[in-house]
Amino acid sequence: MLALVGAPIFGGAKPVPFNPQNVRWGEWGAALVALAGPLTNLVIAFVAFGIRQVIGVPEGDIWYGVLSIMILVNLGFFIFNMIPLPPLDGSRVLYALAPEFVRRGMETIERYGIVVVFAVILLAGPSLTVFMRSSIDFFLAVFGHIFIH
């Protein structure tokens, strides 16, 4: 709805609770659980791009706009959530790779959760915009090579 009215797009979700002690492969298992959401966004963007290209939806068509917004929003969520900053999902991969002292620092940051995310957005807004746009363009180019060539 935000995209349709031209407002900045943002989203949030309640973290899915799980017990890391019940996951195989320790921190790597927790990283895989965290990757499920962002990878779902990537798959949705890929499928929407594929539908738009394979069906050949003309640019002026309402469905072209709907699919384009679906692609951009899901790519945006995928890329943003993969930033390795607690509490974002990308931090779980960093947890799996990081030494213990880095994990403790990340746990401290995670306690402040959404406040940290908003602070990063406010302080690094222009740089974050460039990063997001470049990343989205990269994935659109990859999708284009898959479906167009």
C-alpha cells in the first residue's frame, strides 16, 4: 500500500520464536532458520520477475506495475534483512562466523533491537539508499540474464 501511494516503503515483523538448543548444527542451524525469511523474499521477487517476463506483461498494464512493486519490495526486504546488524536476520550468519567476544557485543546491540535499526537508518540514510539501490539493480540484472538471455 505504501508503494502504491508513493510513500517510503518499510515493514516489520515480530521475530519468530525458536529455541536454538533444538536446532541442529548450533549457530549454523540458527543462521539457516534466520535465512528462511529473507530467502523467501528473494524467491518471491524472482518468481514475480519471471511471471512478468515469461507472460510478457506490457509496461503500461496494471499487472506490470503490481509485479514490479512486488519485485522491488521483496528485493528491498531481502537485502535490508541480510544486513549483518542485530536484530536483522543477516546478523545470525555473522553470529555463526564471529568469535565469542564479537557475539557478546552483538547480543548487547540486539537488546536495543529496533532502536538500533532506526538509528542506522537515520544516520546512514543516504549511504543506505545507495547501497539498497545498487543491490536491487544487481539482482534485477541477474534476473534479467536468467529470463531474457
